[in-house]
Amino acid sequence: MPYITVNENLPGIRSLMAFRPETAAPLGQLAEILLHDENNTLTRAERELIATFVSYLNGCYYCHHSHGALAACYLDGDTELVDAVRKDYANAEISDKLKALLQIAGKVQQSGKAVRPEDIDHAREQGATDREIHDTVLIAAAFSLFNRYVDGLGTVAPTDLASYPIRARQVAELGYGPHIYATPQPVTP
């Protein structure tokens, strides 16, 4: 049960965005730029995998399932790969560059100061650009904020995993605009 009065038909961050649209706008814009914008050399799937991984490390059930569903959507339904990244990215069938970026993301999740120069050097050796490293750190930092926002207010997280791909398809198509919190969807807690 949420700690504040929110629309419980809007799970996770969606209920908080509806509660306070003036803060939702910049958060949604940040998510749109980081995860959905096409002007990026990391694919949408790779960026969603970074968000999923950090959310998984933070134990944010809603975020790691919702962004995992988005990653799977971009990966033609490959939920096994998404699960492999969550649990053991080093042995997942992803590029060495993405593995190096996930290593950085995992350190950012712990503390920005956990990232070492050798982590950056390793990512560069695997082909990561400065922009990709920057965006990885920002995605990891932003999702640590989003995860704490969602869990810190005790939002509803559907346990019916079949509900996540439905919303994922909408976000994949429409992005992270105001529709995220404007359209209620029944929640099965």
C-alpha cells in the first residue's frame, strides 16, 4: 500500500507522476532523452538493459520488471537475455562493450566514487565512446533516483508479470511522455 494517497490504478512511478505532474515533466523528459531518443549510438535495448540492471541491483521490483519488459520488447521478446543480464551480465550473450558499460553502471549504483579510471579505460578498450560512458553513468544515477522514488513512497508494483509487456509496447511506441501517467491501467498487486 502506498505511503501517500496516489491513484493505485497507476503502478510504480506512474502514480507518483500523476500525483505531482510538475515534477513528472522533467523526470519524463530525462527518461525520454536517456532511453528513447534515437540520437544515440547505444540501442534502446542496451539503454533499457542498463536501466533494468541498475533497478535489479537496487531491488526495485517495479522498475526492473517494467524496464526489463521494454528491453525484451526491443529484443524481439528475448526475456531470457534480459534475465541473463539481470543475474549474470558477464556471462550473458551481449557485446563486450555492453558488459563493460554494465560494470560501470553497477559501480555507479553502489556509489559514483566506486567508478575507477580503469573501469573507464576498459570500456574504451571495448569500443565505448565518451558519450556512451556518460549516458551509462547518467542512466545508472537516474535509475538509482527513480528506484528510490518508487520504493521510498511504497508504490504499487503488479506481481502479474503479464501486465508489464502491455505497457512496454506502449512506451516503445510512444516514448516517456505524459501518457505514462495519464492512462490508468488496472493493477493486480
